[in-house]
Amino acid sequence: MMFSVIIIYFYLAFGAENLHIIQQIRLPRLVLTLLVGFVLGGVGHSFQIMLNNPLAEPYILGISSGAAFGSILATISGMFILTPIFGFIGALLTMILVWSLSHLGGFFDKTKLLLSGIIVGMFFSALISLLIYFNQREIGNIINILMGNLGRIFTYNEWKYFIIIFGISTVLMIWLFLLSSQLNILTTGDLVAESLGINVKKLRRKIFIISSILTGITVAYAGIIGFIGLVVPHITRMLSGGNKRFTMILSALGGAVLLIFCDFIAMHITAVELPVGVVTAFIGCPFFIYIMAKNK
Amino acid sequence: MFKRKCFSKFIFHLLLLAILLSCSPSKTEISKNRYIVTSPELAEIIAAIDGTQNIVGVTAECNYPLNLEQIVKVGNFGKVDFEKIISLNPTLVFTSGLEQELLTNELQKLDIPTAQFYPKSIDEMVTSIREIGKLIGTEKRANFVADSLQIEIEKIKEKPIGEKPSVYVEIYNNPIMSVSDKSFVGEVVQTAGGNNIFSELPREYSRVKAEAVIGANPEIIILTCPPEITAESIKNRKGWEVISAIQNNRIYTANEVNPDLIIRATPRVIEGMKILQKLFNEK
């Protein structure tokens, strides 16, 4: 707790020349970073339980590739201001595609959902590669989307919309948390959960849709930031032990704190700002190994 | 059986004949000098020193002077079609730096003669013009162009200018990128009497922080790329309203300063510097 307050203080104040810069540039960046961190940590946690797969992360079901594809398409066609909207539409279309693919053949299970997500994600990755190949001039922009960038420059109008979206995301996050007690029962197996009166399929659908919307929003605004969603849930589970009730909240908080720390490093470690997605892996991998070694 | 063998032999000979025919160079195609130019800068320079008639291939970006547009395209700056280049049978291919370092290597592997020029400063540009003149045999014209460029540059430098306005050049919008004094654009701005706020950067063209721009408080903002970024969108950026250039409405886009005039190292840069000097002197 103390650590997060200190890191937020440094994030806002380190190297800032005056109050104007803190209020107008650093604070919006902090809000965006918090949102992305919350979502990645929280959704990562839900996905790992819902898919019963320790390798699951918010990007595994292809949503990120679809959103990135939409964003890149908007950038390349010159509609720069519409990038978040295109990204979000990309995420929604991917979500519908993945969901309907996982129902092909008349039945649905979590393995099929996982496979559909991975396949759709690969397809969109190929489309992204194609766009990059033909639009090498826009490479700076594309790198921002593919490696993450929290230093988005908002216009006043964009900022207003973003505040609304931040509100919507918070509501969705709370909803996801309320579902997590049901979700925890899923870890005992689908059959047991059904016998306890949980509509497993409906629950999966709800979580999939909420998570996809949240992930789509983060990719649309900040690009793809890997690692947080995969590792933070594991770290929190290792640290918090058996109490499953609040691991999702801890995951979300942990995601936010780790992301703020990584973005702080990305901003200041070299003269030129680094893509935050690179830093998350650099910082996250050793940290993960350390936690794993300590908890053997 | 015999018939079939005979037939396949016939087809084989026919194919061989076709291949041989397509290989033999048609005699009319071989003329003295055949140049391919892969960089818009070099195409402009060669055109300025009367070498256009020998250019047989250009890349899609070579759009000035306008008569280059009728010449065969061999791809674009970052990706050329090697088969097309070979088929045009060039005596010399002009290449540039950056992505084209690799292209130069590949062409050398194919035994195609290349000449690489990547002028990074105004002086280097003038030297390159003289060297290219020697290479293509229009030395006289090239020296004339180079000499008059030097005279023009001196004139611009001598022109009295009051206080140097601080200038922020944005060459890319997401992430925002600017130029250092070591870059060509930076030197052009400096020569025209501007004071670049990012004179020192780790690279010639580099990503910069929004807060650094606000902190430096430039009096003039020049946007070179891409065209859909308007002055209006810069004014609406959160927190940027305190910048002097925005308060005084001194943001210049492609409408006021054609980016090609200040980014490309070509004789047209004189025109670009004159425009900039005029803008810098406005009060």
C-alpha cells in the first residue's frame, strides 16, 4: 500500500517542471495507466479461472489482435482521431466471431473457445502483418499499438469521452468482480458447478463478453501491453494463498501498480521514451521468477 | 509410343526456343546511359542538373519534377522490384541511405552498379550535387547549380533577423517526433533563422515528450507530416493551450510550408528556407 502511494507520487512529480504539466499531462496518463492495469490484472485473473488454464491472459482469445487491427486500419486510412473507436469495433467483431466459431458443430466447451480465440487472433495478426508490409511509413504509429503506449496525447474532446469510458469500465469491472464468486466454483469442475445450480455456459458467456469489452477498450487506447495479464494473477495467487474471494481485486490492484512502475521506468530510463510493453516483460519476468523461487 | 516421344521432343524444343528468344536482348534497348533512381531526393537533384533524359526507372515517391511521373516505376522507397530493375538493364542505380543501405548491398550482389548518396546536411547536399554531376557527365551544369545554391544560402544567412523565434518541428504525430540540429530539417530551420527547441536529441529524428514541448514553450510550430493533422487538432491537445505558438496562432502546416521543400535535400530547399525566413520574421 505504502509502495503504491510512493510510486504514484513519483509517477506524477518526477521531472515535471510545474503544476500545469502534472495536471494536464501526467494526471491523464496516470488515469489511463490505472485503467489499463486494473483491466489487465482483473481480466487475466478471470480468464485463467474461466478457461481453467494457467496460460490464459486477456489477449489469448484474439480480442487484442482484432482491436489492434481496427486501430491500425484507422491510422493507415488517415482517420487518426477515430483510432479508439475503430479499435473497439475491431474488438467487438472479433468477440462475436470467436463466440460463434466456438459454437460450430452444435456444442460448446472451453477448449473450443480457447482454440477459436487463438485461431482468430492468428488470423488478425496475419492481417496486421499485411498492413505493416504495405504501410511502412506509419511504422511509428503501428509500433505504438503493438508494443503499447500510455503516453497518448488527448485532445479536450477525447478526454471527455475517455472519462465516460473510464466510468463504464469501472462498472464493468465491478460486475466482473460480483461474478467472481460464482466463477471460483468453476474451479471445482463444470459438473460440480452445474449441480450447485450455476448455469455454466451463461456464466462463461457473461464473463467472456464483459472481459472482451474491457480488453477492447484498453487496446484501443493504450495498445497491446503484454505480460501484466498473464503474470500478475499468478503472483497474487502465490502471495495471497487460499483466499480466492479477493484475489481478483488484488490482481487488478497489482496489475495497476506494476504497470505504473513499468511505465515510470519506460518514461525515464532513457532519453527517448521506451514502449511500455517491452518494459513490462523486462521487469515482470525476473520478478515472476523471484516470486516463484521464494514460494517453492 | 514413338509418336508420343516425337511430340514431347517437339514441345521441348519449342520451349527451349521460347526461352532463348526471350533471353536475347533486343538491340534497340541498349543505349549509352540508363539510370534508375530509387530516392525522390536524388531524382530531383538529377533532374535539376539536366539528367532526366537518361532516367529509365524511378520509385513511386519520385513525384518532382512532374515529368518523372511518366517514367517506369520500379517499386517504392522501402521495397523495390529487383526483376523490374534487372529488366530495365541499368548502367547505374542511384540509392539513398536508411532502408536503402540494404537495397544497395542486394544490388551489388546482383552485379548491378550502384551509387549511394545520402546527404545529411546542406553542405553534403552541395557536394553530392557536384559528385552526381561528375558521374552522369553534366559536370558544368552541376557546378553551376551548386555554386548558385551556395550563393543563395549565404544571402539567406546574411539577411538580418531580429530575435530568433523558438521553433518546434513535429515530423510525426503518434508518438510525437521532432528533429535535432544534426538533421537536415534542423539545419534548414536554423539557417532560416529559427531556434529549434530540440537542438540536442539522441538521434537526428527522435521521439519527444509532450511535457518537454510545453516546457520549452515554442513561439512557432511547424507540422510536416502527416497531412491530416491540422493546426486545429494541435490547439485542442490537452494542456497545450499555454504554448505561445498556440496562443498567437503561429502553427504552420503543409498549407503554408510544403514539407518536401524543407525535408528533402534538394535545390528546392532554398525556396523552403525563404518561406521559413518570412514566417519567422512575421510579428
